[in-house]
Amino acid sequence: MKKEYVMGNQAIALGAMAAGVNLACGYPGTPSSEIVDTIAKRNKDKAIHVEWSINEKAAMEVAAGASYAGARCLVTMKMMGLNVASDALMSLAYVGVEGGLVVVSADDPGPISSQTEQDTRLFAKYCRIPVFDPSSVEEAYEMIQDAFEYSEKYKTPVLFRPTTRIDHAYASITYDENAKPKEIPGFVKNSKRFVIFPRLSRMNHEMIEKRNPAIGDDFSDYRFNKYQGKEGNNKAVLAGGAGYAYAKEYLQDRTDISLIGVATPHPFPERFILKSLEGVEEVLVVEELFPYLEEELLKLLGTNQIKIKVLGKHTGNSPLAGENTAEQTAREIALFAGDEIAEGSDPPADAGYMPAPPMRPPVLCAGCPHRASFYAVKQAMKDRKANFSGDIGCYTLGNAMPLDMVDTCLCMGAGITMAQGLHWTDSKTVNFAFVGDSTFFASGMTGIANAVYNEADMILCVLDNSTTAMTGHQPHPGTGMNMMGDVVNKISIEMILKGMGIEKVLTVDPLDLEAAKKAITECADAPGVKAIIFKSSCVALFKPVEKCVITDKCIGCKKCIREIGCPAISAEGKKVTIDASMCTGCTLCAQVCPMGAIEKEVR
Amino acid sequence: MSYNILLCGVGGQGTVLASKLLAAAAEKMGETVHSAETIGMAQRGGPVTSHVRIGKDAYSPLIPKKSADLIIAFEPSEAVRNLDFLKEGGAVITNEVCLKPVTESLNPTGYDGKEMIEFLQKTISNLVVLNADTLCEELGSSKFFNVAVLGVAKGAGFLPFSEEALISTIETSVKSNFVEVNKKAFLHGVEVGKK
């Protein structure tokens, strides 16, 4: 056994390995990405099949196949990825599994780096499958192993829902560093079981609805559904996930108020809850995002005609949106418990005026090729009407001033299809769709087929930096590497586009401004679907070997600053300087400078 | 023991390594440790905080407001931004060298950090103001500030660990060819902190 201080996502990975996982797959997405990364790094003798699948749906289906053969499978994604995978998961919930199949869907309250604040616990209820909701890193390590056991016990896929504060928190765990994958029994054909037909669905639906209360009863004895308190308490706090951690932080080992921790929101552990609430008159529910536990509790009390006052999100005691905090939860519980509230002034009253710290908004890195691509399109289109549909990735930051080149951004791959919708409303405007290479493979290809088939007019701009940059540089089908450490054939985006029937597919280096502008103008003048692949590596992957310097030809016009907004360039009065530690020598500023006052040097 | 340390700065300044060293040193002393990083969407240049929580009664991954015993700020405005985490009577160590926002050239705010330091001096009685450039002069690079500042915290009596625990942590946690210079940075910090 080995003790190690690890991140929550590493603990989940190590827990899955301790459970003998045979296959781990998923699609990167903050805050879930480190789980698959960790398993790949620690995959001794390549005994586990590890892959970044092309998207979450593909991952879910790969895992379903392996599970039918009896393999233990882990599928990871962020919660919006679950929307993509839901087609497969919903059907799989009806069919069931053979080997344990655990789907980690990491929720991001806040949201800190996501488009929605959706709640995976509701998805579990919708799919009628169990969900585990850990409240700490240590618990996550243990609970993911339990999740495999329950999955096999009830032959159902199960969801596992950590939140950012669990995924990205650190704690010490002790694990078996020699854990080995399970023996895989092998696929036993049984079309009555594995081929989904209406009759099977109807039958299994009935089975599932009968089974779920039994799982709820099983969960009533589950080790991480916790109770602290004493008989005769008339007040209780019911909490789950990070909410439990915040409640425990305030209550510590106090027993005058009961603390009920729910680790299995679905199926609801009714017997455990009812027992914990004996004699209680008022309950405060502490949870993040949707009032899930609150509604389940209200339903349970209503069904059983038990008169207990329930406080939470519906009563305005806690907010419906945004991330919870320890101090906000402390305040909610203190008010509920009738505790004295320590009101510190903020800032100390005698301090007077507190200066506002400067904003530090996220921006494209110095030297990022996306900046050059956006700038080239902006310049080429400066006298024409054009729409710029963006997508999910680092390049969403192309919306910031002074580029201001993202007019829409919805979800993965949507820029390509939305550009078509915009085109059908106004054919005189040139419609651009910007998509990254990883997003292109994940969900861009169907959109392109749609455009070609329906004869839309649009220009696809693939911002190809040969990595999945935003989530921490994972490989994808275009990079020539996979998670088993193998060098594989690169799938050519250019060949895909040509194969789909796009005649004009141009590949340019975005750091060559004139060539890029020329390609864009050429595409804007041609009818139909056109594509430009802007090919240049992510600057965060390599140590720069060059840098730019400003010579005495500089007249201090600051056109470089005004036009491209590179964080390496700054000015004091008329004096413009380039921060040598940040500059990568991309030379975009040199190409913009009207005086030729910026030169490239070897570092 | 129950002790909360918040480290804050700007992406790329090395706060994460400093927080890992603190966590590892506390573990060496047999303590229970939890920590969490908040990095948001920014790859570089965005605010970064690390929350290190030592003790068995820490459940929240982040330090609750008004509960940090010590704030170590790598940049003066980041100290101010996180000041509401400090508990009454808590200590602050801050670098006075400011890092302007990367958007400063586009939207000049005139920010130079001085106002932040003046405010801290007025508000915090337990304050140590450092200049990363001066502190790291003899170390050859201000990138060693992240380890030197831990030395200052130790020397000033703000860290509940032994010097030995911290030094042996540096020996085991830092890449081998950087061990000596980091030890030197730490010990130099201890001397400065004692003053």
C-alpha cells in the first residue's frame, strides 16, 4: 500500500484502478480531465485500455460494448458532455450492463469554466439509474469502488458526480499500487438481452421501476449515507456533495443539531432519511445547484404525511444559482440553529477606503496562433458584412477586445451549424465558423456534411493547433498519438473536408498575415462551403526559440497594441516594450507595425 | 493543530509549488492536510489562489472567509483581493512588486500596486512587505521567490512547522538539480524573516 497526496480526480482514477477497471475512456472537459490522464500515466504494462474517445457519446458506447463482455469500465466527462452521451446512456439504462460501468460526470457549480449549471443528479433520476455524490477526496476514492460493486450487483450503469471542489481538491489517500485489472469473462451472445426493441424496453422499464425502491432501501444502509446527532433533536441539516463538507465545517461534531449526509441522491435512501428525521420538526437542506434533495425530501414527507418544515432553496434560505461557499452555508445554518452570528466588518471599519484590485480577465496567450487567425479574418473582412460564429475552446477568447471576433458561442460544434442558420436568413453576409481541431473531431464533422448537403454558403475556419489546449493538452485523432502511448496515423482534417465534397480547402500558416488574408478573400469570393485550415502549434507546448524586440524606429503609435492586444506588449507613455519572457517571436506585431520597427531575434 | 494558509498570486508565479511544499511539510509533521487550487479559466495572467488547510477539523476544500491564519501574496493587489479570507489578527506576507493585468496596455488603469501596499499597511498589523527582486537578488532570479517567501514566513514565526520539515520537503519534492538553489532560497528567506 502506498500513501500519496493527490488531487480528487487522481483519487477517482486510483479508486477505479483499485476496483480493477479494464477500460477507461471519456472526452476531456474541466473539471473531469485528469481522471483519464492519470490512468493513462499509471497504466502498467498497458493492462488497461485507456482512450480519449472522439466525444462523450462514442466513449459511452465503447464502454457499453466492453461492459457487455464483462469488463469493468469507467467513462469520464464534464456534465455538458453527459448531454452528448445521453442518447447512449438512456438506452443503456434500459438494457443494463454486465461488467461494472461507472459514468463520471463532473459538475461545475459557478459555473467556473462551463456553459451551464446543470445538475447530474437530475440526469440520474431521468435515466432511472443510481448516482453517487462524494463530499471529499477521501470519500471519492472509496465511493468509486463501491460504484462498481453496485453497478454489477444491479446490472445497471451508475453515475458518479463529483463537483469542481472535489475534483480539484487535494488530500492523502492510501492505495494499492499493484492493483490489477479484473479478468474479463468475455462476451456471451444473448440477443434477447443486448438488442433493444420496444418489447424489451417495456419489460425492462417495469423491472427498473420495481428495482429502484429496492436500491433505495439498499442505500439506506450505505456506509457514506451518514448521520450525526442525538435522539430528541428537533432540528436537522440534510446535505450532500460539497454542501455536506460546508455543513460539517460549521457543525463539526455538534450533536444538538442532526447532520444527515446523503451520498446517494438517487434512488433516494428513504428508510435512512425517515429514521434520521424521527422527532425532527424542521430541516434545512444544504446542496449545490438544483434543489434535488429538497424536492425528494418534500415528496417523501408528503407521501408519508409527516409534518416537518423543510427549508432550503424553495424558501429562499439558500440560492438556486451559483456555487455554495463555506461561509454562506455557515450563515444559513447559524440562522436556522439560532446561533449567534459573528459579524466581522469587511474590510475593518477603521481602514477607510479599500482600493479595488485590477481585473485580470482571461486572454489568449502571447503568441497564440488563434490571435493571428482572427486578426487575418478581421482584416480581410473589414469592408464586408460578415458574421463570426465561435465555438468551445481557447478560441472563445477571440471575443475579447480588441479582436472582438466571436459573435456567437453555444455548445460544442454549434458554430458550424449556426453559421448555416445565419446564412439562410441573410445570404449577402459572409458567414464564418471558427472551430478548433479537437472540437472539429468531437462534433464538427456532421455539421459540415449538413452544410454541403443543404448547399449552404459558409467559410469554415479550422484553428488547428494540434492539441486540445483548453483542457490541458490532450491528444486527439489529428495529433498522431493516443492514450496507450502509441504513435498512430493522423487523421487529416483536409482529407475529411475534401472527402465530404468541399472543393476549396486551403491550408495556411496564420502567422503569415498576408497569405492568410489572401486565402480568406479567395474563399469569401467563392460560392458554397469553403474551408481554411489555420495550422500552427499551440505556444504552450514548446519553449520559444525566438522573440521580438522593438527597435528605435518605433514612433509610439501603438497600432500593435490597439490592433492585436497581445499581452506581451505594453506601453508607458510613448515607449512601447515587448516582455521578452512572454514573447514567442510569432511576429504578428511586426507584420502589423507601419514603421517596420519590430524585429525578430534568436533568444 | 488547525492552521489555514492562503497563497495568492498571478498564474505563472509559482504559487502552486509553494502550496505543495507546505502541504508536504505538514504531512511530514504528522498532520492531516487538505488543499485546493482555484485557477478559473485563465491559462496565464489570471488570479490564482491555493488554499492549504492543516488539521483534522477542516472539511471545506476552500478556507472559509475570515479564517486564514496567514496569507502569502505574490502580488500586492492579489493580497487585497483575498483579504476577506484573513481572520482577525492573522498575518499577511506580500510581495510589493506589482504585476499589471495583461490587458493594461489596452485599458490603462494606472495600477502600480502602491495603493494596495498603503492600504495593507493601514489595515494589517501583522504585515511583512517584501520586494521579490531585492529578496531574490543573490539567488539570480526572482522565480525563486515562491520558496524564499516560505523561508520568510518561517523566519517571521508564521509557519507552524520545523525548519527541518520544510528543508527535507524541498529535498524530496523539488527536481534534483534545483534542490540546492531552493534550499538556499529558503534559508535566505528565513534570515530575512527573522529581521
